[in-house]
Amino acid sequence: MSMHTLDAIRETACREWQALEQDTRPRVLVGAATCGRAAGALPVIEALRTMQAKEGLDIVMTEVGCLGLCCVEPVMCVLKPGQPAILYGNVTPPVAVEIARRWLLESDPCPDRVLATLNGQRMDGLPRFDELPMVQGQVRLILRNCGVIDPTSFHHYLARGGYLGLEHALRMAPEDVIEQVKVAGLRGRGGAGFPTWFKWQLARRAQGDTKYVIANADEGDPGAFMNRSLLEGDPHSMLEGLTIAGYAIGAGQGYVYARAEYPLAVQRLRNAIGQMREAGLLGRDILGSAFAFDIDVREGAGAFVCGEETALIASLEGHRGMPRSRPPFPAQAGLRGQPTIINNVETLAAVSHVLRDGPDRYAGVGAAAARGTKTFSLAGKVQRTGLIEVPLGATLRQIIFDIGGGVPEGRTFKAVQTGGPSGGCIPASLLDTPVEYESLQAAGSIMGSGGLVVLDDRNCAVDIAHYFLSFTQEESCGKCPPCRAGTRRMLDILERIKAGEGTLADLERLETLAQAVKDGSLCGLGQTAPNPVLSTLRYFRDEYLAHIAEGRCPAAVCRALITYEITEDCNGCTLCVLVCPTNAITGKKKEMHAIDPTLCVRCGACIDSCNLDAILVH
């Protein structure tokens, strides 16, 4: 297909998009990515379709991706002709039907249920989307289409500038494409922050008749969902970037290595790749050029270690996912021994933006040492959880408190774990740290792929270190002794400390082991596995000492070091007696109860059942 042909298809797509916006029928968009579905989006859609059939309501229904407001899922947007687009949150099937009936049939927008108006439009008394506290500090470049377009529609993507980046790239020499990425200052969004242009240049100059590009969609951090949401909401943006990368380095084949646990994302990817083939954007002589390229999807088995490049390549080749020593680097000898580039999903989506709108616009966002934006999954003890996109250089305070709304009322912010299991805990004293690669490393953490887990005073630093180290220890491939044995010994020490059996010598041993694992491991998994331990020892050593020297857990989390006690607020309702699994609670009805500490297993069932907060943990 020639560029003229694509231009004709884009004209058709733009006309369809314009017709959709001018349609006299109401439109309803429902956020039906995995997060929305988990919150109940599909029953909402079914209820609206049932209402539509019963009442003859002529509306256009569209499933869209995640808008990022996970804390108020499911979300629904209603576009009524001649009126602002209105976004609603926490929508249940009955609420959806009520909104549709009152707004579409009775001209009552249900203001008590409105989150905001979209598309820059305003309605009296209602905030605009960009005025919401969670949205004000964001700059949506990568996520610009998520929650807006139908992710299964090729024409929707084209109508909003899709594949203009590829068109621009194919009019340049490959070296000039690499230069554009260099001017943009784009660094890898998978965690290490390696300059994307330099990696591409290595592969471009490497000797090899066959070259490969791979999109790493093996997002494995607990609490991270940035890549999944992007693939579910706007798969073509990443696929366009992957195709541009293939042209830049001279590759003829691209792969998307996606987690099998992401069935919706995989489905959307395969649908989009089929659309690309049908439109002539894959195959031979793409857009009338001499460039030939194709893309396939390969599903991974969910091994965290396959986030490491050489382990991912081994898995793609059909072997067990285990890393190998470097050099040679994949850019020199990767998949099947040929020069190979591996980029994160978000990195490739950013490439589409850079080539579409120009490198200067991208470089104009962010900090001097870290250009552009970064998506983060904001989770944990924070009021507004969700998917966000902020300029690099924004501070942790701005992200957690301005965008996330801070910790729940009555609690105190303690730390934020950045970078997932490979990152570290950054305390309240460093909340003004800018989110940049080097700044986070200096604080003892990493950016990682973009997970941010907020902790409050109910979290125990020792327990957090134990949790994340348990994950990386289980995910260790076992190839190198420092990681295989070192993380296990570190975990043993943490378990002793949590059980009240640790010694001061254990702290010294723990730090020595952590440094040995960090220095001696073969790949990034082992090299970063000690980060949660080292960072909590650095900032929360007093909590370790409390566990060891005082036999107590300050956050009242570690079961072996806490005691449950019923206070005088107890009214003898017996609810706690009924749920106690070990019959540790005794007492007559309407009289104060008591807990036998020798029988109590500290499961917390009594606390959950008590309506009077009459159970003290200390």
C-alpha cells in the first residue's frame, strides 16, 4: 500500500470520526478494560443493552479502555447531542439505567452522580475533566487515546493521527529516525532508563543479515498495570512504535512478548495486528517503501525474570527463561544469535508520539535529565488509586498528595515503594524527591516500569521488605548462587526478625548478604532484589531494632510480636465470639469479653467483626 492509499483511508476514518461526533443519537462509552471489568463494567453494559431493547432507546454503545480513574470504576461517559459529554463514576447496572433514563429521556443529567464533563466542555456547577484533582497535574501524551477511542477500531486510531509517525519515519533515512529519538531525549521506560537512540544505533551498526525488535509486555511487578492498560486501550500506539523501531535498525520481524495473564491485552494486540496486515502496514513494501516488516505475538508464562532481556530472549526461543552473562549484548547478538532490540511497551508508544509530533515537543516536557512523561500505577494506601501520566521531574509529593489525594483520613504517610520488588521504600522526609532516574537511585530505589505503592503508619517496614523479597526469591531462576542462595538466606533472617527471634548480629549479616547479592548476581533481578531490604534498613532501622531489642512491631503487623486485648468499650454483643476460629474469646452476652493470648492466632477476624473498635492491638 502506498502513502496515498493510507491518506485516503485516513480521510475516510476522519469522516467517520466526525460523523460519530455529530451523530444525532446519544453515545455511551463504558470503560471496559480489565480494571473496569473487575469492578463490574460488563453487567453495566448488559443492563444498558437490555434497557435499549425494551424501551427502544436508540443509542450508540462503545467499550473503551481505562481512563485512569480506577478508584471510581466502573466509569461511563454519556454524550448527548448538543450537550457536554458527561462522565459518571461508581456506576452499577441500576445506576447506569437510571442515568440513561433521566438524562437521555428526561433531560436530568443526575448531577449528584457526575464526576466531570469531558472534551473541554462545561456545564453549570460541574467540573471539567482536566479540573479534577487527580487529572490537573497530569500530561497525557502516551494515554491520550485511552478511554477515548474504541481500542478495536483501526479507523479511530487513524482519525486521531495514528500512523503519521510511521509515515514520517519512512520518508527519512533510518539514521535520521534514530537522530529524532535522540533529540527527543527518550530513555527506556522499562526501568533502567537507557537512552533509546543509543541502543538502536548499536543494533543498526551491528553486523547481521537478520535483525529483530521485541516489545517487552511482560509486566510482572505486583501492583503495576501501566502496560496492560495501554495495550487494552490503545494497542496501535505501541505497534506503530515497534514498526518504526524495526525500520530504524533494519529489522524485518518484530515480536510482542506479552504475559499470558493479560488475555484482553493479547486479544486487542492480535486484532490490531490483523488490521495492520489488512491495511498493508505489515508485509512487503510498506507504504510504497522498500521496508518489509511483520509482527507476531508470543505469550510468556508469567516469569518475573523474563523482564530481563536475555531471559526474555531465551523464553522466546523456547528455552527456560534464564539470563546469560553479557557481553555480547542483545543489540549485538540476541534472538537466534542476531542483533536484537528490546523496548518496553511505553517506550515504543512514546516513539509513535515523537515521530508524529516531532522530537522538540516531546523534549519540551519533563526535566533536563529526563525528558517526556512517565505513566505510573498509583496503588496502596492512597485515596485516589489509578493510572496516571506525569512529566518526569514531578515530585513524589505532587504525585501522592496532589494527584493521589494522600493517605486515608486519620492515617500518616510513611513511605512509597517505587519500582516494584526491585525498588526501595522512600520515606516521608524525601517526599520532595523529583521522579527522575538518577534521583530515585540516589534515594536507594529505582523508577522501574512505574509501580508506586503508598504505605502508611499501618505498614511495617520489616514486613514490607519481607513481602517484596519473598516475591523476588520465588521468582529467582536459580542460575547464579548469589541470587539463588543469597536471597533465601536474607529471607530466613527477615523471618526470624518478624518472629521476634532476631539478633543484632542478624542486622549486620543481613546487610552483608544484601551487598553480596547486589554485587554478585548475574542479572537485574538479583542485582536489585536487596533494594527493599537495604532501603528499609537505611530509613527505618529503628523498626528493625524494635523487633529485635524490644520484642515489638511498632506497626502491630508481625503476628508473633502483637497481642489482642478487648477494651472496656465492649458491650458483649458476642460477634467476635462467633467468628473466632480458635475459641480464644470468652464472655457472657452483654458483658465485657476477654481474649486468651495462648489460644489467639492473631487472625484479625475479631477486629473485622467488632462494630465498636473495642479490640486493641499492641
